[in-house]
Amino acid sequence: MVLTPTLSLYVARGFLFATLLVLAALIGLVALFDFIELLRRAASRPDVDFGIPLQIAAMRLPFVAMQILPFAILLGGIIAFWRLTRSSELIVARAAGISAWGFLTGPLIVAVLMGMLGTFAISPISSAMLSRAERMDQNFLRTGGGLTSLAGGRLWLRQADRALDPQGVAILSGRPVAMRDAAPSPRGPRFELQEVTVWRLSADDRPLARLEAPRARLVPGAWVLEEAVSFGADRRASPAERISLPTELTPDRIQESFASPETLDFWSLPRFITVLEEAGFSAVRHRIQYQSLLAMPVLALGMALLAAGFSMRQTRRGGVAQMIGGGVAAGFALFVLDRVSNEMGEAGSLPVILAAWAPALAGLLLALALLLHLEDG
């Protein structure tokens, strides 16, 4: 393989320009439809002015960019390689003995760097802005939702409880009080439960005690149960008293556990997954999100190779419409595979790693097979 730095840089520059152009166009198109939908929902609320939907749509832009980045790389790559082939630049390069792997080095590096930039830099910005957008959406445009709309109105939590057993656990159940109804606290947001029941179990799930309380408040480092009655192994009730139950949960962590995983940035996901599982929540969606972010550079690489494969094959035969249609069909197929694998991963039918990495690996293998066939086969 002959490496030509000047040609690779030239092709990479055209690839980057076309990808950014397609990315900006797709972001604008998706944001426009999103803004129209927000305006439609805001039309039934006279207290919501034009600026609220505009702010929500603007704060969703980084998230939209993250979602369509792989497809922008695919379409931008097709456009860039097609333009170079139409102007006979790549044809001359190949006639001079430079293989496709030689002039693709630059674009592939650009694609991987864009994927890494999305994972490590844009993801934290996207999660923070999306979280704020969802809170604004919840406060101004939605009715109901949140913790108070749980099935049966009760919240179930599981956490470590080492007071009675070194490996013990506590299962807590209660009706959450809406955050806006809870009394404010100078030390931060308050989280309260009503009609609280706590089962304290040993490591082998043997019941050790049961607590009943009309109300429980989550303060830093502990649940405070007011007027709690304790039932021991002999089922005798103790006098009502105030009981403090240590915990690692915080109001934000409980709220975030019911929010979409996209509202958590890449760097905080591992720690949050650990805390989430210790509290008894399912962290499958968060694990899939974390692995999907790790797979983003590989997916970007596969999309760039796929764009090159379709461009080389179709432009040789003059089928521009077939070239674009094939690229769009490949991107749609990978999107469907991504949705299906994620659903199967969340349902437990597929391992988390396979569910998250399947689209990236499938796109990469398909692109490599196509390029190897065209170049060497």
C-alpha cells in the first residue's frame, strides 16, 4: 500500500467539509420539526410563550447532533468521494498505482476523531443540555409524569443495610411526594415518601426486621423515618420513634434513575451504574448507553468505509441515484439493527455488550467486505 500524505490530507479535507455540511443540514431539519412539535404542544398552554419551545429545541441540538453523526459521516462521505471521482481525481490516483487504502487513510482518521470527539467531548455537553431541556419540558409542556406517575403510585428501592447484618440489604417502599410539594431545605432539594415500609433482610434473604412509618425524608447520607414502628423477628411492635437508615442515595440519583440514560454524561455513567444497581434499580439501559458511546468511534469508522465502498462501486458504473440510495438503505438498515439490538438488550435477550456493539461491528464488517471485494477481489 502506497501512502500519500498530500493526497490523504486533500481527501480528508473534502471529507470533513462534506460531513460537516451534511451534519449541519440534518441538524437544522430535525430541529425544525422538533420546534414545530413543541410549538404545537405549547399552543394549548396560554402561560407558555414563544421563547420556551425555542429554548427547549435549542438545548436539544447537541443531542440531535450525537444521534445523526454516524449518518452524516455516511452521507458526507458518499458526497465527498463521488465529487472526487466525478472530477477524475481519484481515478487518476488509482491509475498511478495508489490503492483505495492509501487515499482513505486521512478520511478514516477524521471519522475516528469525530467519533471520539462525540463520545468524550460532545456527550457531556449533550447530556447536561438534554437534562435541562427535559426538566423544562416537564415543567412547562407536560402534565403529570415523573415519580408520582409510577404504577400503583409506589416507589421501590433496594440498598445495602449493614446495621443488622454485614451483608444485609434493605428494601424500601413508599409513595413519593412530588418535589414541588416537599418543603424546601437550605441543604438542597428534599425527597419524601409517604406510607413507608422497610424490610431489612440478611445476606441469605432472611427477614430481620420490618419498619412502618407514615413519612420518610431523604437527607444527606440517610433516610429519616418519622414515628416509625419496628417489628422484630418475634413480630412484636416497638414504640414509635424516629429512626435513621444510612443510604448512599440522593434526590438527584433517584430522579436520574427514572430519566433517560442520555441525560447522563459518559464520564459519570460508570459510577452511576454502580450506585443504581446497589439501590436495586435496573441499569441495563445505562450500560447499553455507555457501551454505545464507547462504540461510537468504531461506528464512525464503519460509516466512512461504507461511504467509500458505495461511492467506488456505483460511480464506476455511473449510477449516482443507486449510489445515494444504497448508502441511505445501508444507513437505515444499521439504524433498524441498532433499535432492535437495544430493545433485545433491554429485554435481556442479548448481552449488553453485544446489543451495543452489534451495529458498529456490523457496519464495519460490511464495509470491509465491500471494499475488499472492489479493491482486491
